[in-house]
Amino acid sequence: MKRFKLLVLAGVVLLFAFSSVISSQRHSQMSNLLSHSMKTVSWSAAELEMELIKLQHAFRRVALSDLPADEARLRFEILWSRVQVLAVGEEARDFRSHPGVEPLLQDLGASLVHLDSQVMALTDGDLRALELMKQLQPMEALVRQLNVQSFSGDRALFNLKRVFDLQYEANIYLFGLLISGAVLVILVIRESRNNRRQALHDSLTNLPNRNLFQKRLELAISKGRRKQQRVAVYMMDMNGFKEINDQLGHAAGDQLLREVAARLKNSIGEGELVARLGGDEFGILQQNVAGSDQALVFARQLAAEVNTPVTILGQRISPRLSIGVSLFPEDARQPDKLLNNADTAMYAAKNEEMCCRLFEQEMENRALRKRILADDLARAIAQDQLQQLYQPIVSMKSRRVILVEALLRWRHPVYGDISPLEVVAIAEQSGLAESLNCWVMTQACRQNMAWRAEGLNPPQVSVNISPMMYSRYDLVAMVERVLVETEVPADQLVIEVTEDTTMQDIESSPQILSRLRSLGVGLALDDFGTGHSSLSHLKQLPFQKLKIDKTFVRELESSPRDVELIKAIIHMAHGLGMQVVAEGIEEYSSYRQLSLQGCEYAQGYLLYRPLPSHEIGKVLSRSAPSERLHG
């Protein structure tokens, strides 16, 4: 269809061009004929007659003392000059070719020569000027006769007929030109209308896009400002859409987007606008809203309408919308600010796992804090302004430090101590995940080499890897770079990966971990018991250590069932060839119970708190077993 339209448009353009060329040629011929026939003969004769009349009029005024004699002589010179040009000038050749023109010019020239001395002798108020005027009248009659003949003669009639014929042909071509031009204009208007619609609508859902939504929002706010009415903006995002795309393919994702768009369109009333703003994000514009309560009720209705199961490509899917609501004028008075506030409220709803949230100023404060922390974190990484503490991990058998876990700390100059979890979240949300992980690993490896340089027998250093670093970046390449840069022996580095992190990419996890093992580094499965991994998945992963999460350890004394559970975990780990580390040990009784169950390593405040590197150096220099394990 598009090819046919293109061919039609090309044909119209060619017709338009052909008509234009022919019309231009015909008009050019007609103009040449008019220039040679009408202008050269008729116009020249008319001008000659006009000069004669002007000269006679000048003679009359001289006789009446109304004009200086010099002015009459000037008119005489002008007439003489014109006669000479017409008599010998190249441009007057066509004029002279007209019958009777050359004899007339010769007679007129002779008359002017005869009158020359008399004209030169004129004085102001000289009555002889009247006699001169009478002598010119016969010549004027002859010129007028020639002028009349040039318009009514056979040649002139022929030329006029030819002019009309050419004009008729030109009109035909011009009519074709107008028709083709009209068709072209119609096609251009239609194409422009289609292009404009495409520029303002989403091609997948046929909903208005962000550009149109922004324009309508500006108009709605202007109207609301004039009529003192509220305007509500609803920003919506689909939870888990990326996973649907990844698992079922983009065709399923597109079909789901169309289904959600249709449901949203059916949910709005007259005068309301729903748009697809990009990706899995939608927006609704609602005017003349009574207040926040009405907006919240509408948002909940939207969520109920959309969040119902749908079958896509044979798979039953339950869409889940997070909705943020912002009101004009309470929350913002400018369109961009209103959109940003609704977006902020939407992310608050998503983080709090709620279907919808109204914007609150505290949300903006948190968003501002997050932006400031993101900017400052990038600077802190680049300028080594972060701190790294190390918590020893002790062998339950020898009670000696065999491993230290690197723990990130950041004290912000304004917001104080920022928790490691928040630091990681900010890094992942602001594109700093790779930089942060690389910094932590590099510092840990350098510290291991520094203890080695001090003559100490350094323990292995254990580094936690963030989920995004594991799933979206080349973790193996980063580890390889750090090992080369710091020159630390590979067996001195242990990579800790949480149970849930390995589940983010089930297919690639065995390959990633195997490649890490091939570098010679150790692997530890962190926070075991809090994730959702299966035993079939776990047995494919080449971990050497398994770290029992502290939530199980803390409840050992109060929950006998947890003792059995930990016993089962330790037995399973040993069956898979892994040693066990118990985290969060704070009571000696827990330590003793874990030791009895066969746990190899212990970590927690009972043994050591996280310490600066120089304090770890002191612990290592004592080389004696921990003195805290004599309960």
C-alpha cells in the first residue's frame, strides 16, 4: 500500500513538473510575441505620438509665458533623440520593418532639422511658439494614423490571433497544472495528517503519546487556572513487565501492553485522556477533579480494572499496576512538576508494594535526597571517600581468623551514616553498580597485599557482589582486572553471592560461577535460607562455602525447630561439598550449638565487630586464638 502511494505521488509530481514546463514555454512564446509585436510597434508609435503632443503643449505654454523657453527646447531635444533612436537603433528594427514607418521617420527628422534654428531662437513668452506648434500638427496626424494602423492592420490582427491561440493552449496546460497541484496538495495534507498523528500517537497501542499528553496537560492546567478547577495526573507503571518480556518474548509483552491500553481506555470518562508515555508506562489526565479522595478512588478503580488476569499466547498473566497521583494546584502548578510528582508517587507505590499513592511532599524530599546521594556517591567512589571495615570469620576448630568480610561504610557530610543496603540500591539505580563493586573489591585486595607487606599472614578477603553487578555486567572480567591490577593471589579473594542473586539468571549462573572458579577465586553462597533457590539449582553451582543467614542463628535458643533446621542445612551443605559459615552469632550458647552440629566457621559480634584495617592488623599480629570463646 505504501509503495502504491509512493508511485501515485511520484506520478503526480511528474505531471505537475511537465505541466509547469509546458506552461512556462507557452507563456515565454506569448511574451516574446507581445514584446516584438505589440511593444515594438504599437508602444513605440504611441510613445512617439506622446512626445509630439508633449512638445506641442510645451510650445503653447511658452507662448502663454507659462513655461520657460528652455523647457520647450528640452522637450524638442527629447523628441529628436527618440526619432534618431527609432530610425537607427537595433532594438527598433521590428518597428522600422512596419510599412510606412521609415518614410515617416525620415519626414519627421527633416521637419525637426528645419525647426531647429527656430526653436533655438525662442524666448520666454515668444508668440512664434504657436507657429511652431502648428507646423508639428501634420506630423502628429501621420504618427497617429500609423499608430491606429499598427493595431488594426492584418499583421497586428494575425499576431493578436496567435497570442489568443497561445493563451488558450497555456490555459489548458495551466488547468492541468492546477489539477495536478490540487491532487498533490491533497496527498501532502493527508500525508501530513498521518505524520502528525504518528508524531502524537503510539504506534503499538494507538494511544496518545507523551508529546500529546504534555500538550493536553498544559491546556488542562491553563483551563484549571482560569476556572479554578483541579487537574489530576495519574502515572502508571507495570510491575514485572521486564520478566514477562524475558520469559515469554516481546510479542507477548506487546500483546499485554495493548490489552492494558484497551482496559485503561475503557476505564476513563468523557474529557479524560489516557496515553502511553513509553515502555510499560501509561498516564491519565483528568480535569475538574473534586479532590484527592476522588482521585484516590479513581486510581483504585483503575488498578482493579487492569489488575485482572489475561491469557497471552496460552499463558495466564496477571498485570499489576503501580499508580502515582498528583493534583493541580495543590501538588504543583507547572506541567513538568506535576508529572514529576506523579512519577515520584508511582515509585513510592511500587517500593511500598501498594496499588496507588497520592503525592506527598516527603516523597519529593526523599527523591531529592536520593539524587543528592547518587551525585555524591559517584564523587565519593572517584575520590576514595568511602570507608571499608573488615569483620573476621573464625574457624570453630582452631578459633583463628581465617577470613575477613569486607563491609562498606559511607558517612555523608549532610545525611550522616548511610546504610550499606541503601548505598548499593543508590548505586544500582544511578548506574554506579560496576564502579562501586570494583572499588570495594579493589580496596579489599589492596588491603590483603598491605597486610602481606607488613609481614603478617593475611586471611582471605571476602567481598559481597551486588545483584545488578552479577546479572547485568561482566563480573568475571572485572574480577580478572582487579586481580591483575592489585597482584593479589586469586585464592586470597572470596566472592559472596546471595541466594536470590543466583536466581536472577538461572541459566547463566552456573557458567558465571564456573568461570570465576577457573580464575582461582573462592565462592560463597551468602544469606542462605532467605531466598527461593531450589536444590536442583543449588547443586549445579560450584560454591565452596555456604553462609547461614543470621535470622536462623538468632532464634536457636528460642526455637528448637531451628536447631533441626540448621542441622539439616549443615548436613545438606556438607553433602554438596561445601563448608558452612554461621553469621550473626551473638551468644556463646549459639556458637557452641553450631559447633556441635558440625559448622566450620563463625562470624558475629560474639567474636569480632567490623574493624578498620589497622585493627585487623593488630588481631592478625597476635596470632593467638580468639579470647572471646571461653564462655
